[in-house]
Amino acid sequence: MSALANRPNSGAIGGVPGSSTDGSTDNNVLSQYKVLTLTFNQDCTSLAMGTRKTYALFTISQDNKIDEIYDCAYDDVCIIERLFSSSLTALVSNQAPRKLKVCHFKKGTEICSYSFANTILAVKLNRLRLIVCLEESIYIHNMRDMKVLHTIRDVPSNREGLCALSSNSENSYLAYPGSSITGEIQVFDTLNLKPGIMISAHESPLTAMAFDMTGTKLATASNKGTVIRVHSAIDGTRLFEFRRGVRRVATIYSLAFSPDAMFLAASSNTETIHIFRLANPKEKAPEEATWMGYFGRKLSDVAHYLPKQTSEVLTQDRSFAFVHLQSPGMKTTIAMNVLNKTLKLFVAGYDGVVCVYEVNTIDGGECKQISQYLLFSMSPNTTNQQALTTTTNETRNSLDGGSTRVYPNNVLANDNASIPLSSTPPPTSPTSGKNLVHPSSNISIDEQNFPRLPSPPQGVYD
């Protein structure tokens, strides 16, 4: 079943579903397609999407295809996290923003739910820990029984819920802002439940952070968005420093390491996604024979005699590869994975379009787009389909120098490929699990206002 096939069509006038004389229904239709959250899982084998009326899960296969495996009519899902490729998901809805639901989506059952005193801003998972981030506190749960193991209180005001959790079980580190004024990072050991090091990463407040797969490297960016730094999560040593730009301040949306931690990608509100190569000076290709290599070496030599700010600009590495987006300013989340022995960059936009790029790990340069997917499935209703198609085309009007063609049945085509998304059967009856009130909460939440998780037909997802 498509992600939108079970949505009711409103505003039927004169026998034409979804149409109205003043255009208000068209706006309601488009509002149903508004993406509230997009998250890749820990190893970039799955993508989750939450919208106003549904949430959906997609798998990423070795042949670069993105297939829908589950969708559920569930209102206003603003946070959704999936544990690797398992059936466990963590959900938060805007209808009950202080309530966390942990579900088994294949069985259609709710494992447990927790109520907190304040709005849940972020949820992070690995195989051992579940992290719930509020504005001034963080709760660490044991993944095995979902019990609270530790509470980090008096966290500096973190209104965006910025935090990162390593997916590595041996180095299960949590990172969160250590200051709301400067770019300090507090690292916390979630295995031994004790604070780690404090890293002074930036002068300005933080806006993005991400661990590599080993949990030993931590990438960060500040609200200026010009410099991206990589530190050791073990001892706080600054390992790499990259300059995204010199003159333009940008908002960094997402940071992502490659599986081998040799590359780091950064998306922002500009038209370019930068990919940096994490190579030590002795590992870099020799450039002495070229004019640029000679010029770069001379700049590095004189940088030590210049003011600190100037010397940093001259010595910071620039991007190794890049992607030019057709819709600058569109919020994106990114991930990298090696598929068929080739490094791929996945760029998921909040317009519901996912683009896949091939990264040349030897020569760098501009990345080649190899496919593009529309996460929304087209409704059989013609009016609705035309409205969504127009919006998508306005956002992604051009692809590789040509126009993007949107066809029915959820197919986007370009010069490279034309790929439909698969469909899955609809869920049916609701079930529920334990309802737990967090020790920090003295606020009751109306259960009737929070949608239940339907269960699928037997045997469909087994």
C-alpha cells in the first residue's frame, strides 16, 4: 500500500474529490504532505519519514533502491528513530510531545510508553541505550528492559535538542552542548554512566554534531557554519579542521561520516553539500609538482607568522568532493554508505525527495547523481496528484541540466533512471503495551488524544 492511499479526501464539491472553489482544500491536501521529520538509521540501511498524517519506513538496498516497507496512519509524528534494521522504533507525536512510545512495527504492538515533564526534543538509539533529550535534562534508558539508568540534570539550555549518540556498543558515547553561549561539547559515557571529557570545539554555539561508526571521532559545526572540526571523543584532541566557506555564514543541517570514517559530508542551507577527506598530511597525494601545490605549501609556511584567525583560514582544508543542489535552502538530512563497493551519498530533502550520489573517492570533484526517489506515493485523485506534482516540480525543477518528470504511481524519472517505490498492505486493528509515567513527570497526558499504533495483518511483515 502507498504511504498516502489510506488518507481521506476532503472538500468534495460537485462530485470532484479534493476540489473547492476557493483553493482552501488544495492547501489542506498539500499540508498533509508536509514532512515533519526525516531520519536515517545508524548504518544507513533504512530511512524513516513522519508527516502530518502518517509515518513510513523505507529500506535502502545494495543496488541503491529505496523501497517502502511500512506505513501507518499516525498523526503528527515529529520524531521517529529505528534501531538499525530491527523492528524497534521510537515515536513522538506533536499531539503529545512529552510522550515517548517504543513500538514493534512488524507486530504492530506498543512495547512501552514514557511520559516526561517537558517536551521531548530528541531521541537517540543504539543496541544498548535509548536516550531522551529534553531542554535541560537527558534520560538514559537501558535498551534491554527500557528502565531509566541515569538522568543528566542541569544541562545548559538546549532548545533544539542537539545531541549525538555513538552507534558503537563498545564506545557508547553521548555528546551534547556543554554551553549555550560557546561551542563546548560534553561527552558522556553511557556504558559506565559517568561524564567524559569537555571539548572546546568552537567559539559560537553548536548547531550540528555526529559520531563516526567507531564512536571515537566526533564532528561538529557552530551556528556560523564556516568551519567544521573533528575531535577525538576519547581525549578531545583536534584531529581535523575543514573550511566550508569564507564569506558566507550558513546553517549546517546535517553531518555524516562514511562507514570507514575517511570522509565527512555536511549539508546546509546553501546550494552545496561538501564532502571532506579525513587524511593526515602524509597520506595526502603529492602536489609539489603543480603550481597550486607549491602555492599551498608556501601559504602553510607563512601562516605561522600571521594572526591566528588569518592563519586558520590558510591552513584549513577545503572540500574534497561536492554536490550542487537544485533547491538551495531546502532542509536536508544526509547519510553515507558503501553499496556495491562504491561510496554513496544519500540526500533526503524535506520536500519528500531523496537523491543518491556516487562519490569518487580517488579524484573527488562533483558527485554524480545516479537516482532520485519520491517518498510520497501518488493518490489516485487527479487533483491531489497535480497539486503535489506542481509543488515537487517547483522544488526540484531541474536535474543534471534537464527537467525532472513526475509520473503517476510514485515514479520520478531523469536521464539516469526511472524507479517506482514498492507498496505494502495497510495496518488494521490497534494494540498497546505498558504505559509508564516517568519519575520526572507530574503532568498527565490525555491518552485519547494520542493515536494508537495499528497492527498489520498476520504474516505480512514476518
